[in-house]
Amino acid sequence: MIIASTLTETGTAAWQQPFSAVAALPSRKPDCLLEYGPTPEQRIEVWLPRELADSPPVVVLIHGGCWMQDYDVGHVYPLATALANHGFSVWAPEYRRIGHEGGGWPGTFEDIAEAVDRMAGAQHPFGDPTRTVLVGHSAGGQLALWAAGRTRLRTTDLLHKPSPFVPRGVIGLAAITDLADYASGDSSCQRMTRGLMGGMPQEYPRRYAQASPSELGVAVPSVLLHGDADSIVPFGHARAVASARIRRIGGAGHFDLIHPLTPAFPVLLEELEALLTS
């Protein structure tokens, strides 16, 4: 059941960009790396704004790619670069995914939790923990929304951690929000949901309840940006999180949401500003 969701229409997108167009965009390399575990995947890549203010606002940017090892943090370099150019400190965590030892349930979630919790001790110039927004695309949107809802986990849940970091807000970009629904599909990305969770919802209902934003809910202000021409994550996923504010990007496809030269990017900046000043 959807409770108190609001929907705002936003124009018509100029393009529907493929993944290859996003990957080909110019970007700059991260300014530094922060390790949070022993494997190569357990790292955070950080971009700092060119003109450093005291403790800049932070975007924790969680990449997607169907939770698969094939798609790494590199494809969000252009978005991270653009956000840093607009004055944000950008933390882009890499994490163990399907195909990595320890990836899937529960390692993928444990990695995201550990990476996000590193924000609690952040200091200048890495950013201001009190002005931090989680942003995630596609499967990374599911992980960002999940990380922002962890205070709702039961103490008996496997993924429960005492005193998790609580961001100012969270933004899902074409986010997968209902894992049980997504696992029932037959596209290559939908089938990966079963790999992430170790099986179907009927086999592991409590796992799905812990991990799916549609069931767990979100504990902070949340916004879902979604293109109505998305063929990878249907627009209906934007309606599955109670109390989230929805921004429908007219005519936009799945990858427009991480392409900083499409009409989706100014909407992202607008929503970041709104969350940080609310």
C-alpha cells in the first residue's frame, strides 16, 4: 500500500541515452580512496569540489549494474565529476557484488552499511556528515534506500547494526524498490535479484523483507526520480515506497538518470538542494 506519496511531472527528456553513451562521457579520476575492508572491492572513491569550503555537503553515490561484478563504479565517474563540479564532496563506494567472493546476501549489504557508516567520522575536507544525502541508481538505488531505512530493522535481523549512520535524505534514480516483484521477472537484471538474495521470495521471505525498500520503508525524507520510458526498471517501482516523493522525468530512459547532460541532472541538483535545506 502506498501512503502519502506525491508525484511531480518534469518535462520531456531530450534523449534516451544508452549505457555506452554514459560510459563515454569525460570525467576526472577520484581525488582519493578510502578503504573500509580487506578486499579490493571494499573501498570508497572520493571526489572533492575544486573550491573547498569548510565541510562541503556530501553525496554518497551508490552505483548500480544489477548487483553484478561486471559493472563497477567506473560508469558513475561522469556523474560524480559533475556533482563535485557543483560543490559536493562525492563518496562513491565500491562493494562486493554477485561474482565476487562474499558478494550477494549478506555481504553486499554489509559492505554498503560499512561504507555509509564511515560518513559518521568524516571531517573536512571530506565533507559534513550532517549534510549528507545518499543517492543510488538502479540496483544502487535499492541499496541507497535500504541504507536509509536501516533504523527500521529488528534487533534480531541479520542486517541489523546498532546506531547506523542516518543521512539527511535519500534519492533513488530509477531505483529498484520492490525486490520480490523484481525477482518475479525474467529479464537478465531481474534474474540477478535471485542471485543477490540467494533464492526466490517464497524461499527467503524474511531476507526480502529486510532488504526491500518497499517492505522495510525509509526512515528519512526520500525522493524517487524515474523516467517514464525506463525499460529496465518499470516506473511502477517509483510508487512502491511509502511516503517517497516522486519526480517523473517525462520521456527519460534508464540511463538518462546518471547522464549529467540530460534534463534529469538539473532535477537531481534541485532535489539535493531541497533535502539539504529542509
